[in-house]
Amino acid sequence: MALSTISGQWENSPLGRLITAKYGKSLPGKSRQPGSVPVFGSNGIVGTHSEALTSGPTIIIGRKGSSGEVNFSPTACWPIDTTYYVDDPGPFTFPFLYQLLSTLGLKELDRSTAIPGLNREELYGIVVPVPHVDEQRLIVERLDEIEHLGGAAAGSIARARSAMTSFRQAILAAACSGRLTGSWRERNSLASVGTLLYDLRSELANSTQRGKVAPPNGNDLLELPDTWAWASLGEVADVQVGGTPTRKELNYWGGDIPWVSSGEVANCRISLTRENITEAGLAKSSAKLYPRGTVLIAMIGEGKTRGQAAILQTEATTNQNVAGVLPNRDLVDPEYLWRWALAQYEVTRAAGRGGNQSALNAQKVRELAIPIPPLPEQREIVRRVDELLKISDEVVAKVDDTSSLLDRTSQAVLAKAFRGELVETVG
């Protein structure tokens, strides 16, 4: 077999001349016996068994499902029939072959249109370097050192992201409790909102909303600054629910009216939507056209969606899984309302728990307790929150840049390793 030089004493060859990728063997869960032998599927360990299919260390390669995934078992194991396995590393050490196979982009070899699958002949056709065994060991040692350093750096990046998330929540919590503007409030004498709320409640007591938007229970709420007051959201805002025009009528869709789905309510500003409806769709459904500045709260979703909030930057409609909150602007600034909704996320989610499906409804949204500062202080809160969140965004951007640099560096190191540039070539 003629091999061409790669770097110094390195040579290269198609994988099929160097190793044999064997087919795994079926082992349904009901056929597995109690034991400690790991059973590998395409994406890793899927159980244990009492006996092994291989006799020692084994590299497992995903054949179907998670095709191209590479796993290593330091002990004998049972690879099932969705995998290939290599139990003889040929001219390689097992650790080096594992690293090598992990860098070959085997997932990109998938040619299946229905179930992902890795063709063994394509695997065999990949040309790879064959360093001296001593050099393989040096490369693996160096890669392990670099991986350890990279793992430490990745951990620091993850902690920095977590710290920024906590920082943002702390800012919002301080804003909606009065702590963020304590010194500002001392320098600015403002009338209490209590009188306005008292008058408003008197009006509500004689309106059709009587009994639907009772004031929140003060025993369950934190103490607020003297000029602030607690209110139920339904006391200070009109809470409505949207709707979805029937999909059977094509002329209801594709118009000029933005239509927001609950998945688009993602703690963001909304100016564009994935779908639009027509005037006919608006007229023939329970959808409502909300003005710019309406705060949206997602009411349904087990993942992150339920409880998330957005603010409209344009007129728009929503589906029935979104509450549209239109504040009484004599009492509540829409921008303050949105920051409160962001701070309220976990509480809002909790209000929707229970029943067959975790969900909010318009009445539960109306009953949420909101702290109401005087309007000038609300605007100062928005200014300060935005100023601090901008700093947070800048830090997160730098963290993301560092993460990307780490990823690029890792890829560059691996490329150097398999070009023979990471360690000195063994002569």
C-alpha cells in the first residue's frame, strides 16, 4: 500500500484501508438482562446489559438517527444496530482515532431524506493522516491539556452569562420595588397615586367591571414607597384577548394587518410579524387591532413562552393565546408596564399553573398585582432600567464574542493537530 507524505513522517490513507467499521447488533430493551455492560445507540449510552458484543475498548459511530455522532467506550460494550463500531484501531491508538473521527464532519455525510443515515463506503473513502504512534500519544496529551483549558474558559463564559441574567432580573426587581429610584425620589417631591386609585376604584365599583378587578390583597404584597400604590392590573388597564381568522378562508390572510402569535411574544419589541391578516379577517374573527404601545402577555405554553411579554411598536392583532394590555395612561406609562411585565415573568407563569394545561386567561391577567409609582417616576425608572440594561447587553455581546473566539480557537487547534503542526514530528 503506497502512502503519501503529509508532514515529516506522516502519511495518509483512506479510512477503509486502516480500520473496519462493523455493524452493531439489535438488542431491544425487553431482551436486556441486568448487568453493567453499557449499551450504545447512535447518540451514546441507552442502557446496560449483562454481556458485551465487543471484547474491549470500542469506538461507536452513529449510523442511523444521530448519524455521524462519535462515542468512545473504554470498556467492552454492546453497540446496537443503529451504529457502526470499531474495536480494532489499526495503526492508531484508540484515543487518537476517537479524536480524529470526531473532527471529520461525519454528520455532513448523511444522504438520507427520511431517516438520517451514514453510508459506510463514504466513511471508508475519507483520507486521513497516519502519524507515528508516539506522535499520536503526544497529540492526544496536548489536545487533552487544551480541552481542559477550553473547558475552564467555557465554564467562565457560562458563569458570566448567568451573572448577566441575574443582573438583569435584579435591575427589574429593584425598578419595580422603588429601590432603583430611591435617591431620585428624595430629590423630587411627587403626589401619591393613592388618590387617583381611590377615585378610579369608586368608578369601577359602579361599572360593569365590578367584582372582576378587585384590588390585590395587601397582606401578600411587599411594602412600597409612600407615593406608590398596589393595584390589580385590571384596575389600571384594559385586558383583552385576540383571535385567529379561519385558515379555510384564504382571503383572510396575507393582508397588511400584522398578526402576532404567542411564540412571537418573547420579551421583545414587536414591529414585524411572521403573518398578516386582511380587513376581512379582522372583521370576521375575534381578533382585535391594538395600538402601538400595547403590552402583550403570552398566556399558554409549557416552555418559556407562557408569561413572556412584548410591547407593540406598530398597530397589530394577536391570536387568542395572547393577552393585549392597554394601560390607562393617566396612571401607567406603557413602557413602565412592559418593564414590570418583564420583571413579573416567574410570577405570571405561576399564575397560569394548574388544570389539565398550564395556561393563563384574561381574568388571571387582570388579577395580577402591579406596583404603581407616580408617572414622572415611572418614566425615570424606564430611563434608568434602559441605561443599565444597555450596559448588560454590551457585556453579553463581549461574552458572546469571547465564546465565538473560543470555538474558532478550538477548531484551529484541531486543524493544526491533524496537519502535524501541534507537536514536533517524530522522526
